[in-house]
Amino acid sequence: MAAAVTKSLLRPSATSADISYLPPLSSSSSASCLSFRSCRSQTPFLGVRLADPVNPKIPPLGIRSVGRGLRIEAAARPTILVAEKLGEAGLALLREFANVDCSYNLSPEELCAKISLCDALIVRSGTKVTREVFEASNGRLKVVGRAGVGIDNVDLQAATESGCLVVNAPTANTVAAAEHGIALLAAMARNVAQADASMKAGKWQRNKYVGVSLVGKTLAVMGFGKVGSEVARRAKGLGMHVIAHDPYAPADRARAVGVELVSFDEAIFTADILSLHMPLTPTTAKSFNDETFAKVKKGVRIINVARGGVIDEDALVRALDNGTVAQAALDVFTVEPPPKDSKLMMHENVIATPHLGASTVEAQEGVAVEIAEAVIGALKGELAATAVNAPMVPAEVLSELSPYVILAEKLGRLAVQLVAGGSGIKGVKVVYTSARDPDDLDTRVLRAMVTKGIIEPISSVFINIVNADYTAKQRGLRISEERIFLDSSPEIPLDSIQIHLSHVESKFASALSDAGDITVEGRVKDGIPHLTLVGSFSVDASLEGNVILCRNVDQPGNIGRVGRILGEQNVNISFMSVGRTAPRKQAIMAIGVDEEPDKETLKKIGEIPAIEEFVFLKL
């Protein structure tokens, strides 16, 4: 047989090999040898090692390849850059787990210079985390924590492309922001700021600062999220009629607060007071503009504790000047701080505060703790409930699915090694067999890990749950999912996972199903992933270490012959499983080996007369 040809598909650091063999049809036939990365370590959800579950303060363990073996060693403490002031309670949590660098007021150039030395970055609203920052990190940055709610200062697309998780702290400052909104509402209605300034100027102008009552007025809450709903509850307590607009808010949640959801146009046309609580997105940017103000009720009042960019500030000045808008109470601005000569800031019917929505002692400490816990969790490999650019998967679901997560990645890794060189993978179908209702089975993590298993071995791209779908789309990889109901106990989330690669050639013909797809199936047995189907052949092989798959004529002596060849080369067999179509017909042997056989050993196996084809797989 001609010597095997090696084709590297990985970074230069990869050392493992995959060799397949088909008996030569002519003297020019040869086998292919493909290089793949080892996947013997525990599969993380975010692509980082999971920490010690007994003592979570111990940094995660790292696994390094040493020749043919693996060495487990304590990873260096991660480094977290805190770029804006954070409460001491949060800093204390961070310091227990990581090295913390508190460097405030960094210029964009200084941030880019530092970021390649950091595993995590924590910011508030003042620091812009741009694409340049992610590129400068050279892939080291694993998580960006936004100490607050809004994430418009973080380039989410760039974060996702680089596999960096973005988390925020949306709950700790909710009450503080809502209370500030109500404070601005009352201060605006009763001209508190203007009257105070007049008094300090030595004036007594009771007649000038006559206000309006809030009872019976219609408040339109524009954005019915956490803060918006809390503002609505408090406004109801003041005797106001509250309506809301939010295209994503569930009607039942609004009804529970006694609020009616209405269209955008109905809200602005009906409201006496508009309270803005929407995020700043390309859709909402400058949504309150000349066209919008032309539709509002004459004399409407506006409160904004959300994001300054949702208002066209020049249009608001025009609306204030012509009386369309009677008053505005603003905590946020398009540019912060706003220019000293800003016409909006100087307008007599505007009261303003310097972005104080979350500025209470309690909220600041709460935000610090919340973001510290989210960042630490992400560095441990956990998916935070506050993740912005990754699926929101509850901790209990992740725990239940953890052995299936490992199974999904290893099946993907195995399937791609069965593809013959030159065959481009375009279509992947993942089939889940389960007794559970589809609504009770969240497969997003599993799909991401299948993607990781398929793409990582044949590219230099690092895949995790954050960027899996994006990377698949960029590479033209279409991944579909199918669920098959199994009439059994729903206590076990999944019976099996099956992967089909369509329209590809296989280096191991037996892996092709009757439909012509490369097909592999696996199950979890006693917490261990097992390969249970290759093509149309049933097998039972633990998905650990290295596996040799052989298709052979079902006759006595084959197991012994293969075992003897491996034994002569001091290759230890960890397990062996045989599946066959019928006695004395064809069979598949799955042989687990601790060591990687050399090419000469594999050649000898291929020369056994009864063996029709085989493939060596590194898992």
C-alpha cells in the first residue's frame, strides 16, 4: 500500500492524526491522513474550563498536551480589567477569583494596548468597547461585563464574532432607575427645579411656577421592560391612567400591572406625559423626531431615563420652542456630558440630571455585585442569566444537559472526521429522540456544540455557544433540527442524538446511511457518551480517547488478529464492540485504544483479508 499522505487542517500546534484505509483498487491508490485536535478534556459551555465545583474560588484547571499524554495543571488566575468605577463589594468578589486591574479613564488607545493581557473587561456607560478592542485582544478576551443595563457602548456583533460573552446587570438598578423617573415626573409637573433656582436667586415667584396635577393624567410608558413596568406600578399608585407601548412585551404581564398595551402612534397621540424606557438600537435611534412630535398631543411632557439617542435633541428644542412639548425632564443625552452651550440644556422648560438613574448607594453596590458574579460565572464556563449575546439557558437545564453537551460535540467531531478530503460540508441535520414535549427540551446549547465539533477540527476558528450560529452561517453551514417523540419516561431529557451530513463523500463507506448521508448516533449511558450507530450498523463504543472502526466479513478470528497486531506494538485496547447486519455477513468492530497506533500498525490491520475498510478517529 502506498504511504499515507498527511494534510494538516489545524494550527501548527496540533499533533494528533486521523488515518483511514480502503484496500487499493490500483497501485496508485493511497490512504489519507488528516490531523485533528484532541477533545479529551471536559467540554465547557463557553469554551473555557469549568472550575472546581467543590471550591468555586479555585481557578479553573487547564489541560495541556504533552507528547501523547495530557497534563492537568492549575491555570493562572484570570485577569479582569475594571475600566470604570465599581462598588467595593463587587471588587472584593472579583479579587477572590482573579487578578483585578482597576484602570479608569483609559483612552481608546490605552484600552486597546491593555486588553490583550485581560480575560475580562468591566465597564459602565462611558467606555466604548469597539471592534478594535476585540481585535486588539487577540482572542484572549472571554467576557465583557456592563455594570448597568444598556449595552449600546459595546459592539455586540464584534463580540459575537470573536466568541466573547457580553453580560450586563439589569436587575440591581431597576428600582433606582424607576424611582428617578418618578422623581423627574413629579419635579417636572411642579416646576421644582425652576422654582428652586428662582429662590436661590432671591426671587419669590409663586404665580410663575404653577404646576399640573398628576391624578387622572395619561402616562404612556414607551418600553415596558423591567424599569418601564416599575414606573408604571408607581404611576398607578399616583392615580394616573397608564398605557404602554412595547412590541415585545407580553400582554398578560401588562394586564397584571393594570396597563394596556397600545401601538406607538396611539401612545403618543393619547398621552399627557411620555416616559421613555426603550433601549438604544438602530430601530429606536431618534425615534422621537419632528415627525413624531407632529403627532403628539399639544402640550405633552416628556421624561427620558433610558438613552439620550432615542430623542432627536434638535427636534425636541423646536418642539419646546413652539409649545408642542410643554416640558422635558432628561437624565440622559446623546453626548454625555452635553456641550455647555447646548440649547436643550439651557431651555427654561427643561430640567436635567447628569445620568443619575442608577445612582443610589444601594443600586451601585447591587450592580457591582451582580456584574462581578456574572463575569466570574462566565470565566468559570457558566452561562449567565444576564448574557446578552448568547442563549438564555437556566442553570438547572445546563446541569441536566451537561453529558449530552459532551455527546453532541464528540458526535460532531467524529462525523467530520468521516468526511473524505475535498468534500465541503454544507448541510447538517441533528435529530433528537426524546419523550419530552418540544417546549420542555431546549436544544440550543446542543446545536452549538454540534457546530463546535464539526467546525473546530477543520479550521482555526475557536467555537463556543456565543459565536456558534454566527460562524456556521458565515461558512455556509446549514444546520437543521428534527425531534422524534419517543413513548417512554420524560425523566431522561434525551434518548439519542443523531447527526446526518448530507451531500458529502465518506472515507468510511459504512458510515453512509441508505439515504447516502454520513450518519452517526450517540446515547448517554451512566453519564458517559457512547457511539451507538454508524451508518446502518449498530455499535456500542465509549466516545473517549481513540477509536478504530473496521468493517469486516463476519467470521471467527478477526478480533484476535486485530488484537494481536495492536498488542505487538504495545497499543492497549480499552474496549471492543461488534455490530453486524447478520451472522457471517458484514460486521463493524469499534475498538478503543489508549495509544495512537503508528502508520505501520494501521497498515497491518488494513492488510487483514477479512477487513474491507477501516478508519482511525481521534476524539
